[in-house]
Amino acid sequence: MKKLIRFLLIIILILSLLIIYARYGGTRGLITKEYQIETTIDDSFDGLKIVHFSDLHYLRITNKETTQSIIEEINLLNPDIVVFTGDLIDKDYKPNDKDISNLKELLTSIKSKYGKYSVLGEHDIKVEDTIKDIYISSNFTLLDNSYDVIYGNNNNKLFIGGLSNNPDIDKVMNYFTENEDINYKIILVHEPDYIDTITSKYNNTNLVLAGHSHNGQINIPYIKKLLLPEGSKKYYNNYYKVNNTNLYISSGLGESNINFRLFNKPSINFYRINKIETK
């Protein structure tokens, strides 16, 4: 009986320590995940640097100070393009005027060569007008079933499109019916499972960047991810190859529903796109 009690006490102690760590250790700190993408891309975009961050869930745990440290890390990477794939503010927290002002100031301070782009997440819908105002004020281009074309040297073009919470991939991709001279296409979407729709219709998409899943938020070895929202049941880890398309998913910076992260630190993704020669 004493052995059983001792065993149970040890289990309780371990679980208690894991909970404390998940709340206070797992949600702090920041890592940068770096990826080298080898592809056929125009010379003028060879070595292109993209920083991808997502799911800030501002006001739940992340605040002005933690967001400032994230942005400092982004700027140290000297990105050519910065993308944010949704859930800027957590739906359970209503920002006041000071919060909005802080976010505008913070996001404005992000530097990039070609531009800053974003899409909406499901948490953003509750305060959609506020979110749109923040993006406009901080020089982010909100891609809401829309696209932009980035011009490099010699008039080379790179396409970047973004999908809303009611995604219309045809509306975004119709551009290519008249502009087939673009050889690299990037799509931003909040929910990664939508990639099946993208690739079933447009299998020439090179790169899809998504968020939403938090990579499960709580990760226990050999156990399926515990917290996977709808829209990320199939695709939730860091990387997938879907047909001919590379899908990268950010594990996010904030937390959703519960303020815990376990074996899954807040992170930003850093992609370097390198040209390979075709035979």
C-alpha cells in the first residue's frame, strides 16, 4: 500500500511540475525555425528571405513587451517579405484604445524590403474593423481573397495571394489566366487544411504558409496532438509536401483557449528561397 501511495504521489508531482512548466515556462521564450527552400525562381529573387509569424493572440498572454521582443527578432533577420497568417487579437479579449495604439506602433516598426502581408484568422472576425484599421495604419497589406505582385529586377514578378475566412481561391488565382509569366506563387491562409482545395485546383502553387494549429500547442511524445482546432485536423505539424506544393505551418506565438504550451515554444519561421538550376 505504501508503494502504491508513493507511486501516486510521484505521478501527481510530475503532473504538477508539467502543468507549472506548461503555464510559465512553455509560453515564454522565442525560437526561430529556419528553412532552406530550393526551387526554380527568377534570379532577382534568389536568396529571398521571408519571415512568417502567426497567432499572436494579443492580450491573452502576449503584451506590448513580449511583442516588442518578437519584432526585434524579426528585424534582426532583415527580411525581404514579412507575412502574418491570422489571429492577431484573441477573441476573448476586447482591445481598448491603448491596446490598439500599441499594436499599431509595434507592427509599424517591422521592417521589410518588399512589404508586409497578412490574412485574417477566426479570432479576428469579432473585431474585424479594428484589425483592418491596425493593418492599414501599420503598413500591412491585408490579403482578403486578394493578391499582390512583387516586382524584382528586370521586371521579374512574384505573386503573393491571401485567403479570407470565407476563402475564394478562384478569385485569388484568376490573375494567372492572363499573367502566366510569374514562376513563383505564394498563398497565405489561416487554416492549413484548406491546402487540399488549393492544390486540387491549382497544383502549380509553389508555397502555402498557414497558422491556426499552434502545432497542437500541447505536445506529448507518442501521443496525438491534444489541441487541434477545426481547420487543422489533417495538417498541423511544421511542414508537408502536398502534391507539388510546399506547406509550412507556424506554431504561433500565443495561446488559444488555455494558457499552456508544452514542448512547443512560441516561434517564428524564417525561409530562405534559393534558386536551383534546371537541366
